[in-house]
Amino acid sequence: MSDSTAAEDIDRLIRANVELSKKKSAGMSLGLTLFFGPLGLFYSGIVWGLAMTVITILVSLVTFGFGLLLMWPINLFLSWWLVKTYNDKIDNRILNGV
């Protein structure tokens, strides 16, 4: 094995580890969303966090709070889905050579 090949392999491993460190925790996301509602979505995605916070507030106001029974599980599912999608993109980047 030549030195350039070994150096390239090490570089690829370092890049893969850096990418892996960017992954988000589904458990952390679900925990934050469970306890803080749509505000917990800010961990998963800022745009979705803002959008779902506004939507949840509006639905809650219109339904006198009963809308939370619908919106809370939706926010939990969205939280899991956003982290899964984000982590899948990172995995694909690693598999395709960063």
C-alpha cells in the first residue's frame, strides 16, 4: 500500500467521522418535543419549529386548547421524521464519499 493511498484512506475516515458527529439524536428530539411541544422542533429544524409553533398556537386558540390533543402527536411525529431525514442525508453523504 502506497503512502498516498494510506493518506487518502485516513482522510476519508476523518471526513466520515466529522460527518457522523453532525447527526442528531432522535431521542433528544422526541424528548424536547414531548416536554416543550412545538418549541422542541427547533432542535430538529428551525423553519419547522417556527411554522409548527405558529400553527399549534393558532389551532389551540381556535379550538380553545383542545387542538393540542391533535397537534402534540403531530409535532412528535414530525420531530422524529425530521431527525430521521437529516440523519439519512448524512449517511448518504458518507456512503457517497463525503
